[in-house]
Amino acid sequence: MRLWVFVGSYYLKYFLIIVCALEFFFIGIDSLQYAEKFPTAANLLLLFFVYDGLYALNYTLPLSLLLALVLFYTAFIHSNQYTALLSIGYSIKQILKPMLAINALFIAIFVGLSATPFVYMQEKAEAIIYKDNAGNISENLLVKYNNDYVYFGKINPLLRSASNVKIFTLQDKQLKTFAQAPSANFEGKFWVLHGVSFLTLPTPFLLGPKGLKVQKLPVLKTLKGFRPKVLDTIYQNKPAVSITDALRSLHVLYHQKADTKKIRGFLYVSILLPFFVPLTAILIAYHTPKLARYENLALLSLKFILLSLVLWGLFFAMGKFSISGVFLPEVGVLGPFLTLAAIALRHYKRLDSKL
């Protein structure tokens, strides 16, 4: 227990220093592109920095966990504390376990937050800058949902609103009803259309019986469960999609027998990819020398930093390619992740054999 407190406290100290430095750096660089568009209200400006900082965690958290590990080993080897711990009977695995536990805990929390609106921080930050929310608006979307074909003239998934909505309902491959509304909002589980023109076609469609029925409805609830973010997930190329919304989109696409490749890519990237951090930590621990004289510590630190950045960059790029449809997600994300996992587990089993 003492080892866990000792190692864990040092590792957390390095992690907090690095994550704070990277957060301030990211916010500073990212803010330069919005400097001329900052809101004049201090509360909105503060809110923008908070949202931007939370969005930055997508990049700074995994890098900080790995760079803190590199800094920990470099400092402990240089001060001979690492050698002392091994000399009094602690194994490499025992020293590594507190850091692996902290890694896994932070990554698990991060993945849990990815199932919440936490992932939409970038959109919220941009909504403050672009007050008309133009960056979130999609236009001219035609989608199929159950027996309905739905056309959205404009839709803003973040505000859950749409304009110029047309719904064509089919029955036995024939048009049954048609609804048109100038505006609509998603409330609860339904789309609520306002000022609706509702047309009901006769069945069967024969000459003589009662013809077309036209109604004017102030409000119409329809499209139960067809959430706005489902549209954003399917039709936008933004990587910021929550796990919850991705699962809902997968459910919709599966029942429509549509291509689920993009959604599978989202899920692999959101759930699996962050765990490359503890796997990479095992590789770093395996190649860490026990004594400072065995390696040039400056060069070793550079190698570990490059390894962390290269692996993070490769997984990030492969995730992007898989989401955009260049690769199958099983090939672009799942395959490389399982390969890294197999290599890391093999190295983990051989850690103590180095002593």
C-alpha cells in the first residue's frame, strides 16, 4: 500500500503539471483563430474558455498520461529511486501497477464521459463565437425512418430545431400521408411540428370514392425516438459524437438495413482507442533501464516521447480514416488495437524476467 501511495503520488504530480501545461497551451493556440470574434460579455468569454478546455481533454489527457509516465521513469532513474525500489525487493510490475491503475481509472472516466454531452463541448464553444450557430446547421437532408421519408430543409442538432420539414409516410410501398411544417422542435421523444399541413391519400387509390383529405393542424407529434444527434452522427463527418447517440444511430441504421460502417468506427474510436494509453505504458516500462548508466536518459526520454506521439498519431489518423469510410473500422481501428494489446500483454508477462 505504501508503494502505491509513494509511486501514485509522484505520478499524479507529474500528470497534473503536464495536463495543465498542455491545456493552457491548447486553449491559447486555439483561441488565436477566434480572437477577433470573442464575445464582449465576460461570462460568455469565460464559458468559451471552459468549453474549449474540456474539448481539449480529448487530446491532452492521453498524451499527459503517457508523458507523465516518461517523466516519472526519467526522474526516478536519474535520482536512483527506481534502482532502490528494485533493490529492496519490489518488482517492475509492482512499481508499474499503481500507474497502470491511475491510467485505467482516468481512461475509464473519460470513456464514461464520452457517453454524455461532454463530447459536444467544441460545438458549444463554437456556438458562443458564431452566435447564429451556422457551424451546426445541416441543409437539405432526406432520410428514411421506419415507414417515413423525412426531408429537413435546415436542421440544427445542437438546438434540436428544424425548418421546412416534410414527412412522407408509406404503406405497402404506396404514399399514405404527407405532412409539411415550416418549423419543428424535438421535445422529449418526439418531433413536434408547428403549423402543419396534413394530407391523407385515399386507400385504395380509385376514381369515385372519397378523395384527398387536407387538414390544418397547429401541432403534430411524430417520429418518436428519431433524435437530432442521430442525424448529426450519420450525415456529418464530425468526430464529436457521444457513445449514447452513436448507439442510437446504430439501432436506427440496423433496422433500416443501412450501412453501419461509420457508426462502428465512432464506437471503436470512443470506447477502445483511449485504452492504448495503458498498453503503451507497458511498453515504456518494459524498455526502461534499471540504472542511469545503462542508457542516455535524455535520448531515452526522446525515444519514449516519440513512441507515445507516433502511436497516438497513428491511432488518431486510423480512427479518422475509419469514420470517413476509407477503411473498414475492424481493419482501421480494431485490428491495430488488438495487435497493440497482444504485444503489450506479451511484454507485461516478461516484465519481471528482466531483473
